[in-house]
Amino acid sequence: MIHVDSIYKIEDPRFRALIQPSAQLRKLATGFEWTEGPVWFADHQLLLFSDIPSERIMRLTVDDQLSVFRRPSDYINGNTSDRAGRLVSCQHGTRSVTRTEPNGSRTVIADSYKGKRLNSPNDVVVQSNGAIWFTDPTYGILSDYEGYKAEPEQEAHNVFRVEPQTGELEAMITDFVQPNGLAFSPDERTLYVAESGSSHNAEVPSVIRAFDLDEEGHIRRDRVFASIDKGLPDGMRVDADGNLWSSAADGIHCFHPDGTRLGKILVPETVANLCFGGPRGNRIFITATTSVYSIAVCTRSAV
Ligand code: MG
């Protein structure tokens, strides 16, 4: 079954329960170079997102007021919020992951591994126990466009985990070409990681891999969860029912936890990332190339 209208491509009847047919895809702001890293702060009722090449983080309030939150931003890419409501960011410019404290100061969470600088942390997620997971591809050091050109010091492009008590960094997954977005299932027993290596090598499959974790947080099994048929997967989020919503060239692809693609929300610009938010948590904010969009859905974030 395939139904196409201006916004939705419904490929499985289960998708109908997740979308609001009359909802509008609203372009909230535009005129940026490359938007990424959306994160919603419920306490403040606002969205932050990165405009990476312009080296700034933008702030968008619930009544659509746009302003600069931080400039220069050290070429921040992915952002998330930890369980205390603090901003956690991946900084290409300093090749680090940082946390912004309530007083505005920044704490470096990770900037090296085995005595060598990280590549350019891309996207980050925080578990309920405080463990911070992030990806470390090389996009931010390939040129001066969204960071500072440099030779990689790391042997691999890893998925790292920062141990919550000790702050120790551990390479958990070491076999990606370019690991990018990452998200946990609601029970945190499955970690999804996007492979975006096709950006520079067409031989690399555009897939989302799923990693099953044991109770200690160690990876036990690895499988290909889904493929992206238009462009590549970058940022991703999981909703409260465990459905995975991934960025793609033609919009957002929604996958059931069993890996079936349920449908798409079609967006007129290439999508880099998304997050759930809004006053009731039932909106998806979409960073798509030069613009930020939102659309109401019939689900909300897993956390
Ligand atoms: Mg990314």
C-alpha cells in the first residue's frame, strides 16, 4: 500500500496512527547555511539548533522569535539535553564534547582518546544513568567549511561512551566508516547508529545499525536495522512507542521497531536532523539545510 500526498508517504497502515493528516509542515525559519543539532528545552519552551558553517547556535522560542544563542559556537554540530536539562554539544572546532552549565560556563566532557585528539564529534545522546554516547566521524576536519582542516589522529571513527562516574572514555563500536546520528530505544537496551559513509564513498551502504546492549551497557549483538533509500541517515530520534524517525534526503523516514518502514514525511530540503518538542511534546522539529520546519504528530519523544 502506498499513498502519496503533499506531505506524507504512507507505506504501512500503522503509520496512520502516528501522523495527524491535517497537520501542516511549517517553515519556522530560513536563511541558514547548514542546520543541524535541534534540541528542545521544555523548561524554557525553546528550541536550539546549530547553523554549523555560520558558527552559531540559534534560539527559536515557542512563539517563533528567532535570535542568536551563541556565536562563535566552535562549529557545534549535534546537541542534546541531559537529564538535568543541561545542553550537551559536539564541537567540531575544538574536536570535543562539552556541557554548558547553568552559569553559562562550558565543561569539556571528552576531547581525546588514548592521548590523541578526537576527530570531530558529530552527535550525542545521554542515557538515563548519565552515560554519554557520541559519534566521532571526520566531517569537521575534512575542510575548513565546518571546522578546521586537519589530519585525523584516531585510527578509527568510533562510537564512544563516557562512563558517568569516572568520566572515562571507552570506544564501544569501532567498525563504522562514518558514524553519525544515534538514539536509544525507550528501554535503552537497543542503540541505533547511522552509517553516513556514503557521503564520500558510494560503496558504503546507507544503513542504520542496531546494537543490543546487556544490563551493564555492553554491546552483545549487532544487526542492520534499516536502509535509507534516499540520501543517507544523519540524525535520528525514537518516539515513546519505540518507532525510529530518521533524517534522509527526501524528508523523515519512520521505522517500526521491527525495522519496517512505515512511511515518510516529505520535506522540500535535505534533512540533517530532527527532535521532538513543543509545549506538549508532540511536534517534530526538523533541521533541513537552510531552514527549520515543524510538524505536529500523534506521538512524542521516548524521554
Ligand atoms: Mg550528524
